[in-house]
Amino acid sequence: MKLASFMIDGQPGYGLVIDGAVRLPGADFRKRFPTLRDLLSANAERELIGTAVEPVPDSATLVFLPPIPNARKIICVGVNYRPHIAEMGRDIPDYPVVFTRFASSLVGHDQPLVRPSVSHQLDFEGELAVVIGRAARHVSRDQAFDYVAGYSCFMDGSVRDFQRHTQQFTPGKNFDRSGAMGPYIVTADEVGDPRELELTTRVDGEVMQRGRVAELVFDIPALVEYCSTFTELLPGDVLATGTPGGVGAARTPPLWLKPGNTVEVEIPGVGLLANRVTDETGNACR
């Protein structure tokens, strides 16, 4: 299944994506489960198949949101691909390098990424995101996949100068609308073994990053095990697993995103996330 969240004529909603078309659940179903996060919390995804029968009206305006627009936790992992570790001049970490993003820092598919007015160092990082389907605490790695609802594409937009102000990544990773997720969640049963997935990031059609999930230093079971040790993972929580080599900051000269660029993160079997870059309105960067 492909599960998406969106706005239709200004009203929030969710549904299934079937053959590229969005299908909406009926009104009674939406009353029972108002959001996609509620649906995952009730483990009711399969119920949606028989009720998502209403097509989006041709006259309606549909705007994709991040698949879980109200995620309680968005946990990201840095320097988790060996080529990226090397290009950033870091050592292989002993433990996952964990930071968090706020929900307000993400947009959905086909929505504008915003380069902040205080910096021109907006970088791209294509990633695979894991969406949690069941409450998970102290989960062992051999049980980790039992707690995964599905996967999505993720663009961990990074404002590098703010990221490097201190050893903590948080400021550079949380400018409003600087990152993206989507277009939808593909349920785990359709993806199969995520280690077989390949990720490509393109800017204006040119390949910038390419990597295989099998190259992760800390794989998905390790991340679920580690993160569920220090916090309870809840349905709809997101784990972004890290980015391959090829980021803009590691190039000579650095390649920063600018207004008019289009960033694509493609993972065959999971989706294609595309976003155009715009400038934040307000004071210009000096």
C-alpha cells in the first residue's frame, strides 16, 4: 500500500495512492481515524483498502503533506554511510549520531523548499526514512522489523553554517520548510528487504548522490534497537537513516541549493520525492 497525507481545497486528509491516483476513505472511516497517524496507531491500515473508494474530484486542489504531518518524533541519523563519513572528514562513530527535526521543518512532495534569508548554505541529503507502526521500547534488533510500518523518501535539507556553529546539529537541521518527506509511505510488505534498496539524489536532473541501504554503518534494526532504548518509539514516528556521499558541502567548490533548483530523491520501490527551491521572504542574506 501507498499511504499519503495531503490538503484538499485547504482541508487536511489522507488516503491510498493506487496507480498514481489518490483514493479517499469514506466519511465514517475518517471520523474513526482522523489522521494517518491515528490509522497507524490503531493498526488499521488494512481496513483502509476496502473503504478508500472515493476519487479526488477533478475540480479539487490537492497539495501533498509529509506522510505523517503531525509526527511526534522525527529522529535523524548523521554520518551513517561510509563514503559520506570519509568526505566529511569524520571517523566511523561508535554509536549512531542522532539528532532531531521538528515537523515544521518538512514539506511534502512537490512543495517548495525554502532557503533561509540568513544563509545561502542550504545543502541536499537524500535519505530513506523508516516509519514506525507499533509502540516500541527496548526492542532487540532481531525483532526490529516487526515494528516498522513502512518507508518513505526523505530530503534532510541542511543549513551548513548553522549546523557547524557547535557540535550539535539541531539549528542547521530545523529551519522551517528546509527539508521534505514523501510522496507517501510504502508499507513494509511491499518493500521487502530494505537492504536491497538503492537511493539516488539529483539536482536539476544531475545525479549528486547514489548509494545502497546495505552500505549503512548502523542498519535499520540497529537504529530501531538503539533509539527504542532511549525513547519509546510510537506509531508515526520517523527515523531518517542517513545520507550517502556526494553532498554539496563536500564538493570543491561547495554546491549549495539556490532558488529555482529542483531536488529529487528517488528510491525505486519507495518513490520519487521532488521539490523546487525558493527563497525565504524577508531580509536578504548578507
